[in-house]
Amino acid sequence: MAKIVCSPAGTARFVRRLVIASMAVCSVAAGASAQTTVTLNTPGTQINADLTIQGGASGLTDFSNSDSLASKVAAESYTRRILMKFDTQDLVPANAVIQSAKLYLVLKAAESSESRPLTAFHVTQSFLKGEANWYYFRSGQAWTRAGGDFGPSFGTTSVANAVGSTYAFDLTTMVQRVVNGEFGSRYTRLALVDTGAATTGNYREFYSTRATNTAVRPRLVITYGSAAPPPPTVSAPPPTGTTLRVMQWNVHKTKGTDGACNPDRIANTIVAQNPHVVSLNELNFYSGVCAYTFDMSERIQTLLQQKTGATWYRQSVNPNGVGNAVLSRLPLVSASSTLLDYGRGVAQVGVVVNGRTVNIFSTHVEYDNAAWRPIQINEAVRWMSNFAEPRIMMGDFNTWPATTDYNIIGTVLQDAWAAAAGAGVASSYNGTGATHGDSRFDYAFYSRVAAFALQSVTVPDTRVGGVFPSDHDPVVTVLTVR
């Protein structure tokens, strides 16, 4: 049975003297002070499914009877991901105000001592225990992408190697959106994916609902109330009028041409360009020499807030320890991410300018393997099409103008630099618009709709003392939003 605890504020102070009164308060639980806590831990009912999926030769293996849940990032044959489904449809009221939702897992085994980033993603397909594997979410029904179909990400927990320790995953925002009906089904379906680099010894194993010791089994603890929350206090966004200034930059893990990793000068450069929204690529996530112990996108967000005195909002995607982020001075009306094949991803935010929602995306596609590039660009374009116009897609596409790869997106959206050059409003310190050596790899593409009018595009000189803060140059695009 679900464990339900009524704990209105102040009850504990009176329990010795006012037992009857306290019981009455607990039973009626009226108004904003009422809250209910439910623990979902019963296998088969409250936890409908918890299992591992693994790629390669084990791709069709059913792991749903194993007493463990495993994560690993490696070549597909060895990669493992955790899928879980909780009955929040029957055990949490629709539109309840979720005050807290924490998933607790107990570590059963680990390899290296490094902290591994496990990110929670919403799973878009209704998978079934006993039928779900790397290739199928139900018998005869294949995932769109092998390894699972994932929607937005909802936070990351660092998991070290302390066997027997309990690790918490904060799913509050995910569960709130689920019970609000935003994903259709009100069952909470999630995947835990190691989004770090494929380093040696990244395997992690947790106890499942089949563990003999019930104390180490998974549990999702949700505290909710029935009253509507008070209106949020939101600081006024910076004035934009009808203007939207966006910036695209591959920051090369914050490593400058002097070989030093320096997030501070990355933040200084962004501040100097004064964008409303910035797309950043090659951001280390608990990986590499530049950010082995921290999330680089979070570090840059903090630095921007310190330097500008303004709130900056963030959405990142970290499929392989090096990812992308969108940082915005404008409040976000939506934020999500998706994974692409071969270890890439797309981050998305929605912002309001001149009363219109603009959907903005950041991605970085493959350089070394040309065969992967069109696959990733096509996937990014298809995912983008799920969002309303007008749209802006920025990123390092690692291809030149007029190539087949370029045309996949260049025929759907307008290349801002090309349009600005044609209109005489493009400028570049190097005279060519190149962003990496002699190549123009970094782009801002925007919808060919009446809602947008291009003002200018600039490739600025970012050198300080002769040193570039990255091996790429940024692209700053200014649009009028009608």
C-alpha cells in the first residue's frame, strides 16, 4: 500500500497537548497548509516497471527480472540505461501541486571512484515490463531511436562509488508536468542516462524492486498539496521592445589560443556582446581537463549572473560529457532537450519577445565522421518541427555553406549571415565571416516568416591581449520580432 502522511505545518508543536485537535486538522487538511506524502515502492503496481536496457548483442535481452539496475556509457554493445515507470495517475491527483518528488536508489556496485552524472529524461513511449529492450518499447513496436525515445531532461545527480549509499534524484518538475497532463499519460516514465564521457570504469549498478532486502529497493517519495500555488514572483526581463539579440559560440571547452581553460573570459566576452540569448557548444560536463569536477554550463551561468546582476536561465544537453547549452536573460516559457544519434544533442528554450514566443535551439553536429552529419542534422530538424514558429536554430554544424549537409537545414530555415551579407548588414573583423580558421562552421538559422526581420549579423573580434578565448569566433544576430 502507499504510505500516506498528513503533516500540516505546526502539528508537531501541539501533538502532546492537542492530540484530538491535531487529528482533526490532519483529517480535513484544508487550504494551502495541507500536504500529503505518498511513497511509491510496491513492485508491479506503484512501480510498474524498472529495468535495464543494453545495446548490441544484448539489445533484445529482457532484464526486467534482474535484481539490479545498471548504467554505463560506452560503445553501443556495452551501453546500459535505466527505465522506470511509476503510477502517478492513480496515486497522485491530477493537477496536484507537487512540492517535492525524490527518487531514491541504493548503489549496489561501482567501478571507478569518479562521480558519474546520471541525468533523468522523460520517456515519450509507454514501455512495458517484460517487453521493453534496447530496440523495442513493446513487443513489435520499435523505439524511434534504438536505446529509447526521450523528451526533456529533468536534472542530474552525481553518483560516486559509495556502495550501499542512497542517491537522490530530484524529479519534482517532471512529476508536476506529468500530473498536469502535459505529456498525455499521467504515469511518470523516466530514463536514467549516464551523460558523462565514456571513461574507464563508469559502470554503476543500483538495487531494483527485485532485491531480496526491501530496504534497498527503489522508492519515489512525492509530497503534494491540493491548493493552487501563489503567483510566482518574477523579476522583470531586460527591455527588448521588438529586438532580439542572439549569439552563437563554440567555446572549445573554454580553452583559449593560449591553451588555458578560462570560463571567466568566456563570460566576459558574452557580457561584452550583450545578447538576450546565447547558444554555447563544447561545454564540458564533469569531464575533461577543463571541467572534470563541475558542470561548465552552470559555471558560466553563475559568472554571467555575477557580472550582469541579472538572472540568467539555462537549458543544457550533455549526451557524452561535452554538450550544448542555451543561456537566456529572458525568462523561459519552455525548456527541453533531445538526444541525437552518435552522442550529440539539441537544447531548446522558448522566450517571449514583443508578445510572441520564439523557440530557440542549440546543437553541435559531428566533424570527424561525415556520414553521421546528415543523420544528426535531419534528426535535429525533425525534432525542431515539433515546436511552433518562429524558430531560431544555432550551432556548430561542421559543414560549409551550400553543401548537402548544409542544405538539410538551409532549405528549411534562413542562414542569417548569408541574408545579412546580401542586404549589406553583415560585418566581420576578419572580413569573411569565417568562424573557425577559414571555415564558416557556426550558424544562426531563422524562420522565413513575417514575424522576423533581420537587422544585422556580426562576427566580432574577441581577442584580449592577442589571445582568443576559444578556437571559434562567435556569431551575433539581431532580429526584429513583429
